[in-house]
Amino acid sequence: VRRVRTHHLREMKERGERFAMLTAYEMYAAQTFDEAGIQVLLVGDSASNNVYGNETSLPVTVDELVPLVRAVTRSARRALVVADLPFGSYQASPEQAFHTAVRFMKEANAHAVKLEGGTEMVPQVEKLTQSGIPVMAHIGFTPQSEHTLGGYRVQGRGDTATRVLDSAKAMEAAGAFALVMEMVPGDVAEKVTAELTIPTIGIGAGPHCDGQVLVWQDAFGLRTGRMAKFVKQYADVHGVLLDAARRYAADVADGSFPGPEHTF
Ligand code: KIV
Ligand code: NA
């Protein structure tokens, strides 16, 4: 099997073909999504709230994410594996971004890194790309800036649309190979996608992006509760696990498991 490379995503954009990205944080999810043909796996800092039990993405650390990235790169035979740089690990300077990205590349075999921010992140993106580290940018609603942005809100409505376009162009010019746009109006994302040569990847950014990304625990129903408008539910993994765990507990309680066929 041939590894998906950053240039393949750009070629797909040129051919008008869409690609899919999902989060993955461990072996079986990575293997399964890879087998399904998902082109890009993101070890997101969303592991903070989907693996480590935090309420937001802010607390997760590089030390916590490195082993998860290592598990995913060991498990994905074909997918491009992107490591998310967590809050506080790259904003201080291009040098800080470089040292953090190098940890993900050397200790976890990441194929690329992702960071949040637009024009203000140009020095970081230039430093990384000039050092041979592919960078995926992330603009629009950026969860690490939740407290500045005033919670989960659509970005780029009305007058602020030009700011989204400017950020997108700055990331492309700085050398990013792809651009995630989160919670951006569909018409704004469409314009950005048309004006960039690098592929765009939407999450709550409408149907005109070159690719789409979702957090798998949301899309496949491991997490329950209120979902953002942009999430489509493809499965009820929580329901499957809950039912299995309840039947197992009941079988143990009434002595019907283990049966003779499970006994040496
Ligand atoms: O951490 C994450 O899961 C992400 C995606 C939703 C883009 O950044
Ligand atoms: Na993220």
C-alpha cells in the first residue's frame, strides 16, 4: 500500500476529488479508519476531552499526546498521520514550535503537524516548513482560543469574512500544505477554497471544502449528549458498548457466563 502524502491531497484538489480526515488516538480506531480508506488521521488535541477526560482541549500536554501519536503512526499503514500541537507548545516563538514539532516527528513518527492561528502564526509556519516539517493550519473557530473568541461561535460572518480569507492566504504563503476551517460560513469557506491552491478541510464549514474532518467519537456516537450542528451521526457506538456491557454484567450475575464452552 502506498502512503498518502501531502502532494496527493493537493493532486486530489486539482482533480476535484474530496478526501476524508478523522481523529484517531489509538490502535484499533487507527487501523479501522485506515482500512476504510480515510486519507488523513489527526491525533487531535481533542484527545484532551475525548481521551483524558478534560472539559476543553486546553489542558492536554505534549507528553500526553506523544504516546497517542506513536500508537496511531504504528497502526496506520496508508493514512497520512497529523499530530496536533497542543495549547502553549508553539505560540511563544518559532523556536518553541520547532522543538515541539521535532518531538512529534522523532519520538512518534508523525508525518505532519497542525497548529491553530492565522496571520500571527506565519513565523511558526515558515520555520517549520523550512525545516522540512509539513504544517496543516487551522483557522476560523480555534478551540485553543475559546476564551478569547467567547465560546463556540461561527467565525467570519459579515465584515470578518475578509479576516478569514487573509488568514488563509497568509498560511498558504507561509508554506502550509492544507488548511482546516472550523465553523466558518459555507460561502466564505467556498471562496477560500476557490482562491487557495492548497486543499481546505472543513469542520462546520459547508460542502465546498476539498476535504472534511470530524471527531470520531462525535460522528460515530461514542460520545453522547449535545452535538454541534455540523456533526452527522453515522453510528451509535455508545449504544453498542452499553448493551454489550449490560448483557455481560447480567450473564456474570446470573451465572450464565462462563458456560461449558468457555471452560477448560
Ligand atoms: O483536535 C481536533 O480534533 C481538531 C479537529 C476537529 C480539526 O483540531
Ligand atoms: Na485540535
